[in-house]
Amino acid sequence: MGEIMAETHILRGGTLLADWSGAHIQPDGAVAWREGRIVACGTRQEVEAACPDAITHEAHGGWIAPGLINAHHHLYSALASGLDPGMPIDGFGQRLDRLWWRLDRAHDEASVRASVRVGALRSVMAGCTTVVDHHASPAVLEGVLDVVAEELEAAGLSAVLCYEASDRNGHAEALAGLRESARFRGAVSAHSRFRGLLGLHACFTLSDASLARAAELVCEGDVHIHVAEDALDVELCHRRNGMGPVQRLRQHGLLGPRAWIAHGVHLRREDLEILAEQGCLLVHNPESNANNQVGRLDLRLARASGLRVALGTDGMSPCMAGSLRSAFLLHRSAHPCQDAGWKECEQLLDGARPTLAAIFGEPGYSALLEGAPADVIALDAPFTPHVTQESLTAHLVFGLAPLRVRHTVARGIFLLRDYHLQMQDAERIGRESQPVRNALWSRFRATEAGTPYLGPAIGAAQEDL
């Protein structure tokens, strides 16, 4: 990790977006930082007058904006591109059982490190400075979140981490997963760049005993869980528990203002209203939903319920602009009217900011405000006229595709400068990760499918956990 710069730095020569809501846009703006904190922002003239001896960097007419947030990621999947499960997959349950649950069981510490290293590199290049990650690696569980954090810290990123507890491999493993999340949460409670959440996989792979233990550990609903990603989650919860996943989580006291609810594709209006009442954050993962063929989140209904909605990638990629474009196009295709998608997709990139601000105790988190952490990016914005709050979504969806990130600054340190990585060697990471990837894939192929805690295959012993 590079040293925090004691000098004052100014990034200038572009349009300043103080946050991703589009409410505070300054043409010919600039931002200044020192020792990892923003010390001035506003017009170029104002910032240069306030910091006359600063080192200057140029945005070359692009956008100066806060670092992007990936509100739901799976870094452990970074080495899986091109991996063939070697057997047919029919439906979401088989996709989990025959692909992802074999992959997570095949991980060892070396492959976890390599996956995070590759995922972090790609995040830096995509302008993402904060990652909210949901980790799984049953063969290397105790202390594994320290491993993930070490690699992310070395890459210069901030993160909110958890281990996804699940009874799918047995109740003892579910309890171990809860212990790991709780341990890490306590260990980083005062860290400037890391926080922990209580990780849960999904209601349909969690017993009442595990949820009861989670309830003993939860703090202000600080859970990170997949909810109603596929109809399977809803159907099995009703079959076993006589209620849906949201009602089950509420019954166990696992909802609150720090709860991260991923997907929500198959939630009804009353479910969404419960989440809104509890102050939860819903994370939309449009590309992953389309890839897994699980359906599409009704953004209009979710927003109408009063629920805050953020944007994630669910391990598909680190590119938040691509995720936003997919959210817009999928919503637009489902609602054939001229205005579809514009209002629904507003502020999706900004949706996680209030929750992160509360978790980190940083009111200005992921905003270009004086005193806030200096997480800043510069994006090329060719051929785009003056951006306004009303036109911001259109620019992001159409004008900045593909996204070109010129600079990525995290806590005042350049991770990417003029398109060149500053703290990572992409060639070396690629070369060193290849044998680790090969070994991971070999272990994957030797790992049998047929996880017992899945749908109708679950026996009475698992049901009674």
C-alpha cells in the first residue's frame, strides 16, 4: 500500500459531480485533497485559490466524480470466467449446485488470494473504490476474511466484507460462517477502510437454528443476504416455514437500517414495503439476473414502495456503468413507453451511499465534500454536452459507454493515473494467477455436485437442524 500523500493535490479541468445523484454538478470544477481527505471542492478558481501550492492533475475535459461503489460482489468468482461445469444445468437450483457451490468448495487460500487480486485490479480499472463483497470458501473458512481484506488493502480499495453462512453443507459450517463474519466485524470496527456485516446465503439454505444464532449476533440488522433471487427461495420458504423470506427474516429480527438485501426479484409489494419500513437497502443486480435467467426486478414497484435501491454486479464484472446500462435497458424493454427507465434508474449509483456513511461513520462517504475520504475518479466524457441532473442517466447509459476511467484515486492515493495502474502489475498478476486458476479448475472438476441442502433433495435430518 502506498503512503498517504502529505502534499495537497488538485484534480481539475473537468465537470465536477459532487455525488452520483446529479444534484450538485459544477462545470469547470476541481477537487483538492491532502492526507487522504478532501480539503476543497467547487469551481476550479475557488479550489486553486484555496490551495495555491497544490500539485495539479488534469481530467482533460472529463468528469471528476466520487469513486464508484459495487454494492454486491462475489470476488471469489473472479477466476471462473470460461469455466465449464461439465454437466447440463436446468434452472437456478442446478446452477448453484453444479457450478457455484462446487467452485466455492474447490477454493484454497491461494485461489482466494488470486481471485481477490484479479477482482481488485479490475475494480480499480473500472473506477470502483468500494466493494461490498459476499464471500464463500468452505475449505478455507476460519480467518478467510482477513485474507480477502489483505488483498484489497494491498490494492488500495475499501470494502465491507462478510462470509455467507449456509446450512447447505451442514449446520456446523453455518455456525462457523457466522463466527467468521462476527469475528471480522469486531476486528475491523475501528479500521478506516474496512467494515464487516453478518453474511447469510439465502433463506432457503438456512435453518431456523442458524437464523436464531444470527439474531443473537446481529446489530441494527447488519446482514448481507440474497433474498428472492429466484422463485426457489420463495417457494421453499413457504413450503417449510409457512411464510416468505422477508417475513422469516423479520420474524428472526434480521432486518434493519444496515441490512443489505441482494436481488429481490420475486418479492411482492408487501415484501418491499416491509423492507422499506425497516430501512433496508435493496441491491439490484441486473446483469446477473439476466444471465441466471431468474427474472427481472420491478424497479418501478421497488422505488414506489419507498425502498432505497443500489446497484451491484453479483460477481459478473466490476463495471458499475455497465450494470446501470443493463438496468435501464432491461427495465425499458419490460415497459414499452417513452419515459420508461429514466426515473427508475436515477440515483442507482448513489443508492448505497447513505448506508455506507452510517456503517463507516463518515457522513460524506463516497461524495466529493470537504472532510470526506478522498475517493475520486476521472472519467473521459467525449462528445457529451453540459451534463445536468436531468440528463445524467442518459449520459451514463449512452454517452459514456464504454466507460473510460482515466484516474482512480482511493483515500488520496492514485491507483490508476492516466490509464496506467500505479500499485498493481497487471502482467505479473495475470502470469501468477494462471497456475492457481488451473489448480482451482482441477479441484472443481474433482468436486461432485449434489449438495444435500437444496430443494426437494433435502432430507428430514437437514430439515430438523
